[in-house]
Amino acid sequence: MTSKPLALCAAIFTLGAACCALGAADDSLARDARAAMEKATAYLRSIAVEGGYLWRYSTDLKERAGEEIATATQIWVQPPGTPSVGIAFLRAYEVTGDAGYLDAAKAAAHALALGQLESGGWDYLVDFDPAQSVKWYRKSDIGKISTADAAKRKNTTTFDDDNTQSAIQFLLAVADAGKGSNDPRDARIREARDYALQKLLEAQRPNGGWPQRWNGVRVDPRDYPVRPAAFPKDYPREFPKVGYSGFYTLNDNTQRDCILTLLDAAKRLGRPELRAAAEWGGRFLILAQLPEPQPAWAQQYNPQFEPAWARAFEPPCVCSSESSGVMRMLIDLYLETGDEQFIEPLPRVIAWFKRSEISPGVWARMYELGTNRPIYGDRDGKIKYRFEELSAERQTGYSWKGAYGLPEVFSYYDEVKTLGRAAILKNRKEAAATAKTPAGKAARAQALEPRVRVVIDSLDPQGRWIGDGRGKVNGPQITMHAFIANLRTLADYVEAKK
């Protein structure tokens, strides 16, 4: 018969052995996560073009695409292209300290520096084929080609779809990570960063907004008056086929991404003029609010600051999805600056939203100017009043109604108004500190573990995460979306286990 002391000792030993086994299993999973990160990164670098990436590749690499079909000499800038992949590399470097990830990030940043346009930003893609690259007027061409030759080349900086902004933010992050390095690429990366920021400031219009695209030529302030947005007295009811690349564009959060880029740059570089430009961009959003009885925001505005046509299926309107993004940006700017002017417009637009629901918690994307009726657009350039009037392609190829994150924005505003700025910032700081405690990290690791196991198990022997066919590539494919998401999941777990 076993005595009680011996039984207790045996129980303690058993419990200790179990804990050691659990700890060993956890350590093993963290090692497997690191190994998967290394393997996936090595494979991806093997298919890079000058250090850059597209969006998707067929498994045999014969088909490639960004938003459009691409060639073997092209890389993509627009997320989830080269800057997005580069940021994932930097995250892996941050948690592991492995210089290989930093090298991969620098290679991607250097590819962007090579493709930078004279206008300061980037096209959607960079082509490294010498026969094709001469179609663009790049920064590296300055002083090397004639004015006549330069005028024939593409030189349009694209702010749409977080294109140029994502590239700048990536360059900022890489330059910070590479401080003190003797890598010859660093100087070119910093030069590209500084040039892009200077051109971003030059592209900003007199009222603080940015165009959708910019050719590097400063506008005449007389053509872009500083005034509050207004409803047009009249506007064409059919698509006028007028270029809109110079319009103030809220679609795809273009203005927000410019503001966030400048705020990031101001903090990293300690340059107050960049912060001032970001706040100026916020004041543009205040000016862009339309008057009663529809005090929300349009999708795009002409130089006279009136809602205007963009694409054939994007008529002048009050736009729910874009207004939601503006509201969140204004709240963020208030928390960043403490300036009440940024949240002053919100009660009026919230009241308009609450009286404009088409069903509980659902809004039309577009509301007709004046009548507030839901409207729809199609490629024939005609305004429709019934969803059923749309072609099959437009019924499924665009979002026409939804929540658009509005309930969350309303709650965000209520929280800020109820708790106050100081309490919100204090709570965020405390939450960040708690997440770094042993208990916080353990909870994070436990939450991530199931997903980490799936990510590791789904990596194939070559180091690829293979997804189903979609986009411009047929069949099974390698996507940057999957690579970025999976690498970050693994990196988060490795960090939590440190």
C-alpha cells in the first residue's frame, strides 16, 4: 500500500512531467513555425523579379497576374503586391531578428526604388524588361532623356487603391529597420522615400485634398478654389466621358491613405511639415462634407468641389461606403490631435444615415443628389433606380447595398464621446502593455495555435501555400494574399512564444 506522502510526490511528479511535455510541445510548434517561415520565404524569393512580386502565380509559373495579367518581367505595387509582401518580411524580421528577412525586404524596396516615376510615385506595376521600361519616365531618367522623349512616356503617380501610399509606407519602414547598415541599397531606398514624400506634398491641392492620379505638374490654385463642397445646380444624367483622374477621390479610401502615410512619415522622421500636411488633409475632409439635407460625402468631386461622375457606373451621388471611411478617419484624427474640429461634422451625418436606411442596418451605396433615392450605375452610363435594371455583370461586380461598417463607426463615435479622448488613449496604452505580459502572450499563443497548425500543415514540400483558382490566373495558384496572411500568423505566434 502506497503511503500518502509517496502518493503526493508521485502526483506532483506526474503533473510536472505533463507540464514539461506541454512546454516541449509548445517549443516544438514554435520551432516548426520558424522553419515554415524560412521555407516559405526562401521559395517566394526564388520567384521574385528584381526582388519584387505580383499578386498570384500558377504553380508552374507560366501564368502570372496582378490586378491584370502580367508578364515574367513585371512586379505589382498595388496591395497585396510588392510593398505588402515587403511589410510581411519586416514583420518576420522584427520577431526573429533573422537578417535574411530584412534582406528580402530591402530587395523588395530596392525594386520599388528602381521603378519610381519622375512624378514621385508609382504606376500599378513596374516592368523590368528593357524594351518595355522605356515606356515610363522614371526618376532615374531625370537628366538622361530629352524633354520631348520624357513627354511621350508614362509618368502618372497613382494614389488610387493605396498604390503609391503603400509603397511610401514600406520604404519608411525599411529605412528605419536598416538604420546603421552599410548595405549599398539603403541610400537608394532613403532617396526614393524622401523624393516620394516631397512629391506627395507637391500633389496636395490648395484645399488639402489629393487627386486620384497625378502627373507631377503642380496645379494652378485658381483652378482649384478653397470652398466648402456644394451640390451642383445641374449635372449630366448620363456618363459624360470626362476624365476624372484629377478629381478629388474618396473611393477606395484614397484621401485616408495619404493622410496616414504622412502621419507615419512625420513620426518616423520628426518632420512637422509632414504632420501639418496630414492635418490639412483632414481639414479637406471637413470641407468635403456636403450640406443639409444630405450632410455626408460624395465618392468624387470635380475641381469646383461638386460631386461628379467617375466611371460610367459611378454617377454623382452621396456615397455610404466612402462616408463610412471618412467618419472613421475623422475620429482617428481627433484622437491623434485632440482637435474637436475633426468630430464636429459627425452628429449631422449620423442623423442622416439613421434616416436613410433602406432596411434595418442596411444602406444603399449611392443616394441621388437632392431626392435621396437609392441609385445604381451600369456600364451603359445611365442612372438606374432599380437593382433589377442592372446588367448581370454589374449586379455582382460592385457593392450596391450593405452595412459598410456604419454600425461599428457609430459605436466608435459614441465610445469616444462617452469616455473622452484621454480615457480612450489610456485604455489603448494599458491594453498594449497587457498584451506584452507573460499572461497576455500566453493567451495570444493559445488563441493562435489552431491556426498555426493549419498554416504549417498546408505548406507544401516546395514551401508554397496553394490556393484555388481565381482572378486572372486559372487553376491552383500561389497568392501573395495567402503568403502575407500566413507569414504574419506564424510571426505573431513566434513573438507570443518568446
